[in-house]
Amino acid sequence: MKAEPMRILVGAGAAAGAAALSYPLLFRRRCLTWGARPEEVTRELPGDELLRGPDIVSTRAITVNAPPGAVWPWLVQMGSGRGGAYTYDWIENIFGLGMHSADEILPQFQDVKVGDELPLGPNRQKMRVEVFDPERVLTIRVEDGNWVWIFALFPEDGTTRLVSRNRIAMPGASRPSRLFTMLFMEPGSLVMERRMLRGIKERAERLARERADVGAASS
């Protein structure tokens, strides 16, 4: 092999090695706690008890300039064939999830209760509603019990803190599989979940403005 291609390969290998070493030490916590305050990361949420001793916990959050009542409808209609996930639909659909993010409230998906199932996509596991506390907490758990997803709303001076927590177990996973998940799936989840939180924020703030305009027009 000629010297130049060899240098490129060596450089690429060194860069990959540096990334593998630096991510756990320097970036992993930031990846798993994007937007969240320290007290939000440590706070126990309804549904944490459904999966004790998870392998991965992420707690991410965003401030929504709207009351919880403008955020909640977007959460309860999430799911494949429902309101989507408010993230990058084209990426979701590469994996055949059938996600189409709604830009309006869908009344037919607002009547949710404990025990209801929210589909992740065709031929995928369903997620069961485990905690349903309107405008406060929505907790869902995948059928095999290895993933719990909690959405919690905290009103704060006219705004809402939207906290999203994932608790994931990887029973029987090999060391290479765990390493792949940490180095690739965790950063990937940040990209998707950050877009989701921002998508919910945009929709909720627009809904709050529309409601305020209607209220002003009728007064």
C-alpha cells in the first residue's frame, strides 16, 4: 500500500480511537442529559420503578413557553399511525416506522388511558401506557419490559419544563453490542430526541398563541 493511503487509514483509525475514548469521559453525560438541570436528572419520576437497574438512563428537557395544557395534547397523540414523533420523519421511515408528524391536534387520539397501546411501527413492539396523569405525567413501557419512556411536565412561571426520560435495559447484550450502543446509538438518540423536544415546543407554543388570539377575539 502506498504511503498516502496508509497515512489516511492510520489517521482515520486514530480519530475513531480518540472518539471512542473521549466520548465516555467527556461527552456521554452531556449527551444523556441534554437540556436537563441537575435536579431534573436526579429527580425520581412516576414510572422509574417500572425498570430498576437499567443499563442506560437519559434525561433530556426543554423549556416550552406555554402552559402544560398546550403541551399535553401533542404527547398523548404520539405514535405510528397517530401523531408521529415530531422528529425527523424521513429518518424514522428509513427503518419502516411509518411516522408522520402531525401539525395539528388530532381529536381521535386524545382519549388515552392506562393500558392503551401506542404503536412504534408496523411489526414492531407496542408501548403500553403505564402512568397517565393528565398534564403532568405520561409513562409508557415497551412490551418486553426493557424500555420505559417517561414524559413529565412541570409548570414554571407561565412556562413548562418538558422532561423526557428513557430507561433502557440490555439483558444478554454482548460487550461489542453495548459498545456500539454507547458510541453510536446514544448520540443518535440525542439527535432524534432533541428534534422531538423542539418539535413539541414549536407546536405547543403555536397552539398557546392561537388559543390566546381566540380568547382575545371573543372578549
